[in-house]
Amino acid sequence: MSKTLFEMPFQLCTAAGGCRGLDAGFGGPLCPPPARAPAEAGPVRAMDAIPRESKGESPQVMMHHGEEAPVPYGRAPAAADGRAPAACRGIFDRTLLGGTELPNRIFRAAVGDRTEDGAPGPASLDLYGALADGGAGSIVTGFTIVDELEKGFMPIFSLAEDRLIGAHRALTDLVHSKGARIFAQLVQIGSYQSEEFHKAVTPRLPFLTLMSPSGLHDPVSGAAPREITPSEIRRVQSKHAEAAARAVKAGYDGVEIHAAHGFLLSQFMQPGLNRREDDYGGSPAGRARMALETYRAVRSAVGACYPVLMKVNVMDGFEGGCVFGEVLELCRSLSREGLDAVETSGCWRKIPEGSGPFFLKEAGEMAARITAKVILTGGLRTREDMRAALDSARVEYLGVARPLMRDPDFVDRIRREDRMAAESAAAAASAAQ
């Protein structure tokens, strides 16, 4: 007698026909990963991390975005669009993102880290180890600077210098030893820092500078920046690419480009703050160009199979902020060029606690319109919140921050509740027969 779906070994399958059982656990990317050179091996260049197929050699197993079709653990196969049917999505499904297997659908969304020199220290290792022990399948680091000129902003992570690769590798090795995945969030701060802070640190850090698309007063930080020049725009894009290459060498499972929360890339999407008259402003396509070109630079640095995510605001909460339709069109363009996932965010401070999943409508519309996976972040406090995001919005992943700040074991608690709900449903179904 033939086996039922639930009796068969779990497999991850691709639309191209390649399948692999996961009975033995996670086996790494299906795509050949970028070479991870030792931390001491020379300075990083953007081309260092590009796998062989991106340099013109014959590809081995290529899974460009849109070709992978993740199969939820013990559940029905994916729909034709590469997503699992909404009714079949489980919070703790194993999935593919790019060519990398993720243990479940929960991401620890980025929370700022503290370090004195840009390197993860003992406190960070303790925190990330506890998060991985608590069941978070994937962890996004706090925003990590890509430009050494911004290292005086605040004591946060940095991937702006080669000397930091070894310390970051210690962090990724720790997280991997506990079965979780970890992504580096890359940011160019711009004018997000306050003018008071800028004045305080400039005497000892004269290279620190405040930049924005048009040099207009920053409504969030209160800073009065200057307009970024075309050559500086190219430098920002190159710095993202170099930092992404360092992330590969440091063992990160992917990178997330931070284009939200009023940082520099986010401001280019804001009509009220971007009044440029060159190719980087003046129209929706012009305002989107900075984020799109930055993604292209990062993708060129890490290759086709390495997961690249982008965090975007779907609303800014002030007049002249981003327009959701423009953000959606940007994400459609990014999807066509191979972006693996979009994390939705926005002006969450204006949303009352206990309101349920943040930006559920916008995330649902985005999930319906783009091929990149959508990570809904914010307001997910209960298992019911998570089910609403998966079932009604059809997002693929769930970003959680505040609950994990209060309780690193939050994910394991949700797992227990999920198991109990499944057992109750099975018992009810059996009783009804």
C-alpha cells in the first residue's frame, strides 16, 4: 500500500525537479555557497564573495528567486507560486530562503546591539546564544554600520572593517552550534543621528558627517544634514557591498539591507525629504533608484544563491513620508531582480500595544503582489497573532522583537502552544469520526 503524505520522509523540492530529504537534518544551501575565506585572509573586495557561477563559470545547482518551492514539514506541497497553501502553513515549518534552509518561520527582528568597538562582545554572545537556545529559528542582528565614517554614531555592531570579521565569526559559530540561522542587518545611518550628538562627537571624530538626500531638516532626529553628492551615493553602495562580502566571510547566513526607520536609504523613498532633481529623485522611479542600486551592488558581492533581504517602511507616520504604492513597486522590481525577502515595518511607535500584527493589510497586499517572501514584523505577541499573519496575509515569515526582549524562551512557549493546539485538533477530529 502506498504511503500517505504524512508517512513520507520530509523533502525540500524545487520547481526544477531537484529534491532532497531532510531526515538527517539541515545540510546547508542547495546552491554552492560563496567561499568563506579565513578571517585573516586579506582585505575584502566586492568580488571576493561571488561564487563561481557569477563569474562566468558553469553553475552547479542554481535556484534563482521564484524557482524554489518550500514544502512545509509534514504538510502539503507548495502552491504554483512557490508558497505553501495558506491553510497548510505552520509556524514551525522548515523552509528554504534563497538556497538556505531555515528551522522555522520565526525571525528575531533586529534590536540594537551595544559594543564598544564594533565587534560582538561577551554580552552579545550571551544574548544571541540565549535567543538560539530559546528556539528563534533565524536571528537578525541589530543594525550594523557599513561605513567607517559612521563608527562614532553609537556603540553598535560594525562590518565596515576587515579586522572585525573574526569577532563576527565567533558570533555566527555560536548561533550555528545551537541550530539557528543568523543574518547581518546592514545600514548607512545618514542623518538619523541627532544634531546635538553630531556636535558633541565632531571635535573628537571630525570625519563624522550628516548626509541626507536633499539636505533638509530631519523630522525624526532634528538634525540639519547636508545633501549627499553623486560620488558619495556610489560610495554608500560600495560600502554596503563590501560589508556584505565581510558578512559572508564571517559566516552569516544572509544579509538584510536596512531601508526603513528613517535611515539614509529610507529617506530616498520619502517625497518630503527627497527633492533631488537628478536620477535619484523627482519621480517614484528616481526615489527608488538608491535602494535598487544598493541591492544590485550587494547581490554582485555575494552571488546568486546567498540570501539577501531588505527591510522597508510601508508608512512613515508623517507628512511627506513614503508612499505605500511606491514602496510596493520598488519591492516588485527588487523581486524581479532576485531579492529573497522583504521585511515590512513602519512607524510602529504610533500603534497601540495589543493591536495585533502591525501593517497586516500592507504586508498582505505585498505578499500577493511580489515573488519575494514577506516577513511581517511587529505586534506578534501570541500564537493567534502569528496564525492571523500566516492565514490572512499569506506572509511567509514572522518577525518578533519585543517579546524576545522580555523572554528569550518566547518561541519555545509558542511551540508548546502550537503542539497542544495540533493535538487538540487531532483529538477532536478523531472523536468526530
